[in-house]
Amino acid sequence: MAREALTGITDFAAVDEVVLVGGTATSAASVLRGARTKIDRYDVTRADLQRILVRLCGMRSRSARRSRVSKRNAPISCRRLIVLDTALDLLGHDRALVTSADLLIGFLISQRDAAGTPPKAPGGRSSVPQPASR
């Protein structure tokens, strides 16, 4: 069912990297990290998502309580994880970057990267966070 719902995703131009945002992706990253802290950047693989799926979809209410996933939300989370896994499969990617940054900041960063210079906010300051220097 997810595959049919996502068929249009393959109409987009190929990308080098997939970035996942939103609650399902960041929750999955938290489970993988074993910590409920803010996710700035975390790499996940399809195998990681599939391991979480097996664990989450097989949960009983006691297991759900221990992992802080409600029995009511476990099936919803399973469905959402299936969508993420299927999207990666259709896009031909085995891994993705999970971030808590929203789509707007992602768009601004892509514009910065495409232009080669950061967009300027009123007052001349950069309106896009700059990557950390290494």
C-alpha cells in the first residue's frame, strides 16, 4: 500500500542524499541512539528502520509502556516507519540523514549551497546557519 501511495516520488530528479524530518524520523533516531535527546543530525539505514519496525510492530502493551510508545500509537508508528522505509527503497537509497531542522531551514540551506554564498537577511547578516568549521 505504501509503495502505491509513493509512486510519484520516483518522478523527482535523483538526489545524492535523503534527509528525513519530523516526529517519526526523529523518534526512530532516538530509539537507535538509546537516548531521548534532541536529534540535530543522525544517520539511519533502511536496516535500522526495519529493526525498529520488527520491534515496534511486535510490541504488547507492557513493552510499549517500557519504551514510552503507547499501545494506541504503535500501529501508527509502524505505518509511518513503513512509509519512510518504502520511500528510501523507491529513491534507491539505503541510508538517510535524520534531522530536527524543519523543511524551511532545509530549503534555505539548499539555496545557500546552490548559490555558493549564504542569503543575507535584512541588516546584512546571513539568514542561514553556516556549517561548523572543521
